[in-house]
Amino acid sequence: LEEQCFKCALTGEELTPDNCVLDHILPLAQGGHHIKSNAQLVCSAVNRAKGQMREDEFIKLCFKVTENARNKSL
């Protein structure tokens, strides 16, 4: 937590004992390992949304969602 300044690695939101979970950057289901360099702390809601996606896949999906929402509001 201190290394991440108590912030979610993906959203920058404040992490608390109630919302903080361990995330595997490359999920174990996709061949990732349970090692420090493949782990980060994120908000539980972000972890649920990310599911078994790699971090880069999840970020790409988030950009698509944001772009679609922006286009709908125009």
C-alpha cells in the first residue's frame, strides 16, 4: 500500500481496507505468476470489472467504453 501511496494502481482512487484487493497484472488463468512483479493493489470494483483480462486488455476496453459514452453525449 505504501509503495502505491494508498492509491489504486488503475484508477488512482484512495485504497482502504474495505475496497483494496490484490490484482494480478497478467492473470493466473492466462499464465501469470503469483509474484510481486505481477501484482498490484486495486479497488475491488475495478478488480471485478477486470476479471480475467490482462491489464492492457482491460485498459483498452475502458477506452472503448469512454469513447462510446462520449459519442453518445454529443
